[in-house]
Amino acid sequence: MPTTLMPEPEIPERYPNRKRFTRDEVKFLVDNNLLTERWELIDGEIILVMAQNPPHNSTLLLIAIWLEQVFGRLFVRTQQAVEVAIKERKRNYPEPDISVLTKPLHEFYSRHPNPDEAVLLVEIADTTLTSDQCEKRDLYARAGVGEYWVADVKNRQIFVYRDPTSNGYTAVSMYTAEEEIATLARPDAKIRVNDLFPPDVS
Amino acid sequence: MPTLLVPEPPVPDQFPSRKRFTRDEVKFLVDNNLLTERYELIDGEIVIKMPQNHPHRLTLLIIALWLEQVFGRVFVQTQQAIQIDKKDAHTNDYEPDITVYNRSALEFLPNEPTDQDVVLVVEVSDSTLATDRNIKAKIYARSHYREYWIANVKKRQIIVHRDPTADGYTAVSVYTAEEEIATLARPDAKIRVNDLFPPDVSSKQE
């Protein structure tokens, strides 16, 4: 049985009056070589996407391949943006590690999926979520994305967030390595959590 | 007796992997009208400066006037940039509310004063208390400024930071309204903390 978790306390803003960037302003920074790294925009803050370590990358690959088997090769997208709630788009541009979509990839050559076109978003994390990743998760909840997974690489666990509301996901559970897990969209397609992580070398 | 404070646990950064801007990048934003407000650059974060409210401005004036009486008019400046340690300088850009020097400002201006010139740095704080205590205190300590005061307008207290090290100030104490306070540089010149704040209008009305 997965463990049901309580939502964690909110982290206070360190800089309440910080400058919040818009997508247009970030584009200007990119065009002028002030932003050369991969980035996300969360609540107007520019987040640099760090280079990922090997266990992180292989977890991403394993989970993506399993989801492709369940949903079809053309319905799984990796490290590409999804849209959020309309009123939050101006100052947000998040990029989940994996998106499972209701339409095939070629639908999204010239636009990003809307929140109602995503059935599952997945983030690969080293342990639990950092606070910027928590902000991102709440953004997906406010956009109404029905299911969100966080794969905790270090502890070989998966956190499952369901029931999105404007205050975040209200149902949170944790699946440990020996438990079976399935998505809301395909409850019949089960897999052991341990099989979604690379062999534990340590 | 002032109350000794144990160091606070650091406030976690809400966005640990945020882009940290440099002074040059911020200048580029300003030159291109992407940043038109008054701002401070604190640990690479662009923070918009809120207009100072009345109690804040009054407190700043009262403390500056007292320091001028103690040290002399040309030894006290408000909103003057001071030199920050090289490691921090490119991602930090702000002016303390008050700086007190050990020699006349006319001797080194327009050069930025350094830790060799400055005997006291003061920030007057209401909404910025967390940043002043957690972030700026570290930056000033790493730059070896020997004494740093935060005037907490809401609580009518002065938080005194002394003994700067690379990890921050190691001696931090709070002086409440009824206590006497003095600077390290002029321990003989004492004043009641309450006299450094404007009259408390709210309590008089009660």
C-alpha cells in the first residue's frame, strides 16, 4: 500500500519584492546572450536547468520507455514545455521531464500542449523536490493537470500527486521500491516501482 | 542588558537554482528599459525598492542626526555605496541607509569607502528585516565591516552585529527600547534606544 502524505509547509519568499520576469523579457535576454543556459520561468523567476547526473538521466529514460509502452511512442514527450493556466502564462514557462499527452507528438510542432492535453507529468528529482520544483508542481495543479509524479532517484520512490485544486494537489502518496504503481489514465498497466529505476550500483 | 542572539537558521532559498544576475547584466536591463524601477541587487536577485514609508524615513533621519552629533557631519553619509568583497561584488549592489567613517568623507569620495574607512553600517528595516538580517549581514561580514546595526522600526529595537568572520557576524545582540546603546568606535557616547525612533503615535492614541 502506498503511504499517504500530508502536504508540506510552504516556504516563505526570501525576496517578496523581487523582479518578476515575463516571457517576452526572457526572450530578450536570450536574444542578447544574457541567458545561454537551459531555463524555466516559474512565477517570474528564471530557473537554470542544471546538467543532470547519470542516474537522473537513466531514470528519465526508463520511465519514458515504460510510458511509451503503455501510451504509445508518439504520446510521450521529454523535456519540453507544457502550457499552464492562461492567466499565469505571462510569467511562467515550466518544462516537465516527461509529459504524457492525449494527442501525438506532431500536434505539438508549433505549439506546446495545453494542460488539458496532458494526462501525466513526471519530474525526476534527486531526493525530494526542491522548493522551485514545488512551485512548479503547484503551477501544474492550478492548471488542472490531473496527475503528477516525482521520481526520487536516491531513495527509489515515487511520489504521486492527484486531485488538483487551486491550492495544489490534495491527494499525495508515496510508492516505495517494492510496491506496484499505475497511472490514473491506465490503471490496468502496472509496474513495480523498482523497475522504473536503474540497477542500484551502490 | 542587551539580549544575545544565537545565529538564526538560514532562510532557505526559495529558488535554489535561480539565475543570478551580475551588475553588468542588470545595467544592460536598465539600458534597455527592462528595469525602470529603483532596485537593489542582492545575491544576484533583482529586488524592486519600495518607496520608504514615513516611520522608516523618520527613523533614518533621527539615527543619522545622532550619529552626526557623535562623529561629526562629514563622517556620516546616507545612501552611499560601500565596497563589497570581490567574491560578492558582482552579484550584490546596494547602498546602506547610513555609513559612519573614521575620516572625513571628503578625503576619499568619490571613491567607494572600504572596511578601512567605515566604522558602522546601519540599515533601517521594516519589510526588509529578513533580508537585512540573513543576507546583507553575511555580505557585510564577509567584507569585514566591523559593526552593523539594523534598526527594527516596528519593534523599536536595534540589532547589533559585531565580530565579522567569513561565515557572518559572531556577536549579535538586540537592544530594546529602554536600553542604552553605543557604537564600538565611540563607546562613551550612549543613547537610549527609544530616542532613536520617532514618537510612537499608535500607543499615544490608546
